Amino acid sequence: MRFSIFSLLRHAIGGTPWPEQWRSPEPKAAYDVVIIGAGGHGLATAYYLAREHGIRRVAVLERGWLGGGNTGRNTTVIRSNYLRDESAAIYEHALKLWETLAQELNYNVMYSPRGVMMLAHSVHEAQVFKRHVHANRLNGVDNEWLTPSEAKAFCPPLNISPDLRYPILGAALQRRGGVARHDAVAWGYARGANALGVDIIQNCEVTGISRMPSGPVNAVETTRGRIAARKVAVVAAGHTSVVLAMAGVRMPLESYPLQALVSEPVKPVLPCVVMSNSIHAYISQSDKGELVIGAATDAYVSYSQAGGLHVAEHTLEAICELFPTFRRLRMLRNWGGIVDVTPDRSPIIGLTPVPGLYVNCGWGTGGFKATPGSGHVFAATIARGEPHPIVAPFALERFRTGALIDEAAAAAVAH
Amino acid sequence: MLLIDCPWCGARPENEFRYGGEAHIARPQDAASLDDAAWTAFLYMRNNPKGRHAERWRHIHGCGRFFNCLRDTVSDRIEATYKPGEPAPQ
Ligand SMILES: Cc1cc2nc3c(=O)[nH]c(=O)nc-3n(C[C@H](O)[C@H](O)[C@H](O)COP(=O)(O)OP(=O)(O)OC[C@H]3O[C@@H](n4cnc5c(N)ncnc54)[C@H](O)[C@@H]3O)c2cc1C
Ligand SMILES: [Zn+2]
């Protein structure tokens, strides 16, 4: 079924229940492609495999429920103003897809380009941001420099007093950046993939990856039995090291808990996304009215899917300094996800040393924004068996060749 | 916040320490003779296990010394801390 004003009206007036948006099939014995992990990236990959490459014998296996990993836990900041050419290419590819994603999926992903403003608190930072602005413009990515009073005009509750512990010297603004509804992204891709024949199999944990004596993958072992596959794609975020170890592949990844928290809902007070790398804080307001605040990662590797309270506290101190009016808000809930961090803070996408085994991981603290673009180019990579030009620089190989894509500065705040 | 037992100072809160990554990764003696794969493994590849993890910590706001720690990465429970040079408890 398609969503439209008429279908909405009919269900509102008639009171008929909405049909299920995707099937819950039993796993088949074999598929052309098995995708491990039904987060946004895995589901988008399945959708584009079916839609753009005609590969429809596809299963997405998920140990929990779809979208229950980082996709459903993130703070949904979207932007594409990364420094390096390779990064600008992939994040901007994603941003362009965000702009029409709701229409493409016939599902409201609530993409809201309300602007992402990054604050500079020191001369050094101001210079770095200006360099980013210029590099971005050369790559056709919008980004502009604002003075403190221009920043205040764009975001009125911001405290630009020179008496701040870390005063604001200016800001970089990407107007096309913004937020989207994370669950809707997972659900929209799941619904679209399902309609094209993809099997989404939840409560199905992959416990082993099986290989032929000559090397290539041929099946996965799961809690719901063995499933044969010609190609296997691992899109398991924080669990990537664990899953790839099943095929004997070691990864340059470390998994850390990353937290976020929301306040009680209030009327619209914050018109854009504001982030600060140096004091580590970022904040936006959801359509429900909650202030959505992202904290840092814990210091150590962990799969606990929670985080230390002192980490969240530290972020709140910074938020209250930047926005004194938020001091009296109560926090409603906090949670954590497990993010897979690479040495250069750029993702790893493409082939692995094992034939037929593909990986898309290492998005760390900032991969939600890339979801449509990542799925799109990863699907092309799996379909053709060779890297799509946009993903080629992100190969696992780069840690051997030394051609790292250093985005440590862009990713300094966890978003 | 973890409570970490520094082998020299005793139990102290996590924010007195800095995490130092996976333990027992020895720098190769003769780096020039390594091939790229071995050098990559030393520089970048990590076990990142879901379970028992041997890791380094440094008591930066205390005695300043490095030591090793065995921790379960699912429960975050610390099993043991031990001095550098000592083998990991079994
Ligand atoms: C608190 C927080 C805030 C964030 N904020 C932002 C932000 O503002 N902007 C941004 O761009 N990014 C942000 N991120 C990062 C972003 O959430 C991730 O990079 C992105 O969602 C990763 O998507 P994914 O589909 O790869 O992973 P996930 O959504 O985590 O999906 C991976 C799936 O694999 C499944 N899986 C794992 N092991 C197995 C197995 N053995 N068998 C079957 N299934 C398995 C998991 O259950 C999971 O559902 C944030 C992350 C967190 C935690
Ligand atoms: Zn000490």
C-alpha cells in the first residue's frame, strides 16, 4: 500500500487498522546475499540491492529488532561538511539522497534541514573551521563562517558573552544540515526492501560464518539454523569485530559506549543543531519538544551499551554554560549505543580478504547521516563485486597502504 | 564510573586514570624487517573482544604509572590489575 493524503483520511475516518509494513518470514535455505545487521545501513543496502541491481533473493538478519542498534539510539545529526575530498564525496552523496528520501520511500523520514552550527572557542579552532569552510566550498559543499553576533542571530538562545569560560569566537554553519527521524529511516527502508521481496528476519543472531575449503564464504550459522549465501555482507556496527572474527578476519576497530540523553519536552526554543568540539557538547530539539543532547564516548572499550554518568554530566555542564536558560530543565532519560571506532575516524567499506565477504563498518559516532549514501554505494559494491568509486578510498586496505582518511577533527565531537 | 585498583595506590575512581588501549602489544624489535601486513597488525589491528579484555591504564592523577587490567567488556567488571611486565592472570 502507498501512503497518501487519501489513505490517511480513509484510515482516520474509517478507523481501520493499518496493515503490517513488512512480513516476518521464516528464513529460506539459501539467498544470493545475506546481510548481517538490520540497522539503517544494512536495510538501505538491501533496498538498493533490490531496487537498483535487481538482486532480490536477499535476507537481512538481525539478532534483536530492526533499528534497535545505533540507528535507533543516535541523535540524528546530518551534515556533509567533512574536510577530506573522499569524505565530502560520500557524505554529500548521502545528503543529496536525504533531500528526496521521503518521496523515494513514500515514507516520512522527517528530514529537517534546519542548519548545523559548529562553534569555535579559540583562535586555532576558528582558523581550522575557516579552512573547513574553504575546503568544503571547493568540493561544492555548503558551509559558511559566522561572527558571534551572526551566530546569535541564527540561534537566539546562544550565550555569546565574552565572560564565558570558553567564549564563542565564531561558528561554521551548514544550512543544509539538520536532523531526521531515526526510526522512520529504518522503518522506511525495511518497508521498501520488503516490498521488493527482501526477507527481514529478526531475532536471528549470526553465530558463525562458513567458508568453502577453497576460501570463499558459502553460508552463515544462525540461532535459526544454517542459511546458505553466495555473498555475505557484515553491517553490524559495534559488533563488527565479533562477527568478522567468525571468518578469521581481524579489524582495526575498537567498540566504545556512546551516550545520549533527552530533556522533558518544551515549546520550540532551539531552531537549529548546535555543536561544540572543544567543550564537547551538541544539542538540538526534537519535534516532540525534547532537547536531544549527545555526550561523549566512555574512555574504554565496552559492549555494555550504557555509559558512565560522569560522561553525561560533563556534557550537561557545557550545555548549561552555552545555554543558561536550559539550566532548569529536567532530563528525562539517557541511553547508550556501541560504536565501532577506526584509527582515522573514517568508515571501512568494501571487500575483505575473504572472497564473497563484504563489510560496511567503522562509522563510529557519526554514521547515521551517511545511511542512504552508504547503503547506495555499498549495494553497488556487493552487486558488482568491486568497489564503487566513492567507496574505493575507504577500503580496509588503506591501513596497509597508509592512505588513511583522517577525520579526527571532524569527528572530534561524537555525532 | 569504574573503581580501579592501582597496583601501587589502591582503589581509586576512574577519573584519576587514563585508558591506554589493549595490553601486551609488544613493539616489534626489528621494525625494518617486518612486512606491511605485520606492521599493519601491530599498528592497527585490535582484538576488541566481547568478554575478557587485557588493557593498559595509567594513573595520571596519582602515581603516574602504567599498569595492566583484566576487565569483562560486557559487564565492565574488573577481574584483576597487575604490574607491567607481569603476565596476565589466567
Ligand atoms: C548515542 C549515539 C549518538 C549518535 N549520534 C549520531 C548523530 O547525531 N549523527 C550521526 O550521523 N551518527 C550518530 N551516531 C552514530 C550512528 O548511530 C551510527 O553510525 C549508525 O546508526 C550505524 O548504523 P548501522 O546500521 O551501521 O548500525 P546499527 O544500527 O547499530 O545496526 C547494526 C545491527 O547489527 C546487529 N547485529 C550485530 N551483531 C549481529 C549478529 N551477530 N547477528 C545479527 N545481527 C547482528 C545489531 O543488533 C544492530 O541492529 C550516534 C550513535 C550513538 C550510539
Ligand atoms: Zn597509582
